[in-house]
Amino acid sequence: MRELDIRRISPNNRTGQQLQLFSTPIKVELHAIKIPFFRLSKHMGNSDRFSPILLKDGGVLIPIYMPHYSAKKLFMAVLKRMTEDMRKYGHVKVPVEFRSNRELRAILGRQGKSYLEKVIVELVKAAFMHVKAVKNVKTGEYLKSYEHFSLVKKITLVGDKYYDVKEGIYRISDTVRIFPAQWIIDNFEEFYVHMLDYDLWNGFSPIAQRLYEILSYTYYANRLKPARYKYSTLTYLVPLSPQKYISKAMKILGPRLDELIRVGYINDVRYERIDSNDWMFTFVPGPVAVEEYRMLGERKEKAEKINKGSTSGRLNSRLSEKLIQLPDLRDVDDREIELMVKDILEITQDRHSEPFYRLVAKKINHEDLRELLSILKADYLHPGVNEKSPGALFVGMVKKYIKEQST
């Protein structure tokens, strides 16, 4: 099977009028709520079609490709592995690796390799387009902005050929290698990701799983207040075909809501008519949701401590990937590296990031590093001048240095 790359199947870039909509990382939860990437059908080739949706900001979300439910199971396994890596190492390991093709086939229900390959194609193709009118600050002209959202860039199975960037050669993969979209990696490393209980999720039917995803985020974001959604909104978010009568709507939703009630995730569900074709649903959190909220709060506190206490928990985890690809300095021994690290620590006072600084000292010319430290000390390290820590400022300078050297 050939290595799949999202660039081969994306729509044509609109280079004259394309603008970047988002300059900062976007929370995964917002996409989980606003964009129903997957159909709930377990069968390939389903003819379900979902129309574009108008957003409150005037933008439009256009489905480019919505894969079937098996692709969602595979993607959730990737998120689970990324979550485990974050807890173990404090950063996401890219690519996300699985030991064997058989491990992925077991996730899909012990299907054959040909089925696995089809599911992988589906997952790589999953995409939405966000179209919005954006004002050009300089000219005052309004232009259409196109933001393409995919979930996975490429996937390589065991036995597939891939290009080793570090060594500059082609290799045969001995593991499954999955490369998530960069916005997802950014969210994990910025501690924006809302951790689902994957074991709980896996015990639900597809519609109940989607309701759990939506309610879990909403309860957490609104501090356990009852979640309120219009039926018309739920049909898009899940997604479901809308029903004209509430009796038919509840025939579909009722059994799935009962699943959430049985495990204690919701205590009660109420609905009331708001117009001739719509109803407002209220979901009251149960004891399992309360416990999940408590555990997520603890995780947030730990994440904030890591965020404040160490530069390596965020920006330099991505920067490390770029540094690793650079060749080691030839004429520098271990003693010189340790002395360089000591000089960096003396100015940054960030001992949590010592392993990262050691990597910097192995890869970047020491004369250039001392020049960066001199600039940092002379121009930036004055009380009240910068809100960022010295470590964060230094990492930013290293990032800029590498970018300039590569151009």
C-alpha cells in the first residue's frame, strides 16, 4: 500500500484570495462540537449526505468528505494513544505509532488487511472547509477565506515504504506510523485537549458516543450546569436525519439517552417545544459526569503547573523534533556541551528544560548560542519589559534562528 498524504486529495489551493483564519491553536473540543467529521453508518459506500451549515459568525462549514464509523474508531484510538503519550512524556510523540497492522485490525473488529487499508483511505480523506469573508486590513477589501480542516496527514502501515527525513533515505516501516494534522498536535501540546474516558466511550453505541462527546465538553466548559441544545442543532452535531415529529425523534434518541442514564452520566433529560419544527433539550448531569469534571479539573491544574514551570512542556516539544533532524556538531565534546548548558541555565533559570537545552547545545553552533544569550541578557531581561519567562524568550530565539538558517 502506498503512503497516503492529505496533500494529494485536498481541494485546489486558492492562492490569490486565501487568508489564514486562525493564527493561534484551536481547541479540539470546539471542532468536536462544531464539525461532525464522521457519519454514524458502519458500512462503507453509504449515501448519507449532509448540507453545509451557516455559522453565527457568517461563515459556512462545507463537508468535503465524511467517512464512516470505522474510521472514527481508528481516529479515537489515535487520540487515546496521544493522550497516553502526553501523560507519560509531557508531549506528543509524532508519528503516533502502533506495533502492528494486527493491532489496528483488532480495533476495527479483527477485519482483514484490505478492509484496514480502505478505512485508512477514509480517515485520511476526512475533511471540512470553513469559508468566511475576511476584511483585508490594508485595502479594506473583503475577501473569501478558505480554511481546510483534516484530521490526519498520512498513514504508513507495517511493510510500507516511507521516506526517513533524518537519514535522507527510504525505509520499510516496521510499525504503523500515523501523522495527525498539526492543529491537533498543537492542541495537545498547549494543554487545550479535553480528555474523554475512552473506556466509557467504547461501551456506548455510535449515537450515544457522540452525545457523550458533546455533553462531556459542555458540562466541563459550563461547570456542570445542565446542557441545553436545540433538536435542530443536535441533528447536525451528531449527525442525524431530522424528524418532523418528536415521537419519531425520541424513537431514535431515547434508547441512546437511556445508555447514558444507565451508567450515571446523565440523571435526566427534558424537552419542550420552542416552535412548530423544533424542541429544546435539557440534559442534567449525573454522578459519573460530576466525577469526570473533578478529574479533568485536577488534570488542568497539573497542566497549568507544567505550563508555567517549564518551557519544554509546550513550544520546545515541537522544536525538539526539528532539532533532532539536524546533524550533531562535529568539533564539540561532552564537556563543552555541559558548559554551554550551564551558561544557558544561568540566564534562563529553567532547570525543567535542561534536557532540551542539552539538545540545543549538541546541534547549534556555540558561538551563535552565546550571541543569542548576550542579546537576551542585554535587551530582554529587564523587569517589566517582558511578561514571558527567560526560558520562553530563549526558546523563541532558537526557533527564529533555526528558521533563518533553513531559508
